[in-house]
Amino acid sequence: MEAEISVPTIQCGMCEHKIHAVLDDADGIKKVTIDPINKTTTVHFDSTLIKLENIESLISQSGYQANDVKPDSVAYKKLELCCKVPPIKH
């Protein structure tokens, strides 16, 4: 199965590396492609071993938003400064 996941909070190559690290180690994940320009992650996976909700949760637990699943706040705080979404200036 293939799914495209919106990851709007990725900022840099380190973000890509962290998402790859968490997904590449998960059972059932066959291939992960991250597009930092469009802020998407395409995941090829075996749906008998892992569900889309689990993939979104893994991304969230690493500190990034995945579709509508907000980043885990504890994991987000641990991210390097370059991986955090810049605050909006008024």
C-alpha cells in the first residue's frame, strides 16, 4: 500500500533524517520518500503489518505533525532549533 502524508512542520535535512530513522526501523515499512519542498512523506508499507494511523503516530512521536496528528509536545521540545517551526512575527 502507498500513502502520502502531509508533514508541514519539517524544516531541514535533519528533520528528514529523523523521520527516516523512525520509519525505516518500523515493521511493515517498505520505502519512505520525503519531499521537503512540498512537505510530504510518501510511505510504501504492508498494511497487514502496520496501519496508516500507526505511521502517523510514529512521525508525531518523533516531534513532527503527520496529516492531522499534531507533534508530540515532549518530542517537539527536544528537537534541535533548526527543526522547530519559526514563530510567526506580528
